[in-house]
Amino acid sequence: MGSNRHHAIDYVEITVRDVEEAKRFYGEAFGWTFNDYGPSYAGIRDPGGEDGAEVGGLSSFGETRTGGPFVLLFSTDLDQSVRAVRAAGGEIVQGPYEFPGGRRFHFTDPSGNELGVFAES
């Protein structure tokens, strides 16, 4: 049996304009690696997984749009994550700011998707 848990978030797909550019950005900013399924899709490999298991995907099927679920990533060093996002070509659109229990910031990737990163205080 796999590690899937009942009613837990299992997989998140991020719609992007260019899969190769998105792979470069997320790989450079967060060290993500991918399983390639052609020019329109790449699976996001679980950062702690040894078996190539996926936690999400980058898809160029459909149009990018704002709104919908908001994806938050965890960081052990928020300031380093801010620097990595900027160095990879992302734009910080909010923060970093304090919230109960920690700090976080929001950024947009090269396709315009907005995600957040948080760290515990």
C-alpha cells in the first residue's frame, strides 16, 4: 500500500505556460526534480522520496489563471527562500510578513502563478 492518506491533499497540479521554463524556475528556486512525460507535463517528485513518487505536476494543458486553491510551501530558512525565488526569476508580491506562528511571503512564478512560502517562528 502506498503512502496516500484518506482525505489528505495528494497531488497539486500547477498550470504553466512553458513546462521547461517552469522546471528551470522551480528546480533553481526550490531544488525540485521532475519525472518528464513529454513537452506538456512533468511530475513533481517528492523531495524526500527515494522512489520517484510524485506530489504534483506542471502542466501546460489549459490556460493559466489567478484564483483557485492557494499552495503554500514550507521553508526552514525563509530569507534564503526569498533570495532563491528572486535569483530564479520569480517576483515577490507580498512579504515576508509575520503571522501567528511564523512568517511567510507570496511570489509569482514566470507563468504568473502565485504561491506562498512559510516558516515557523
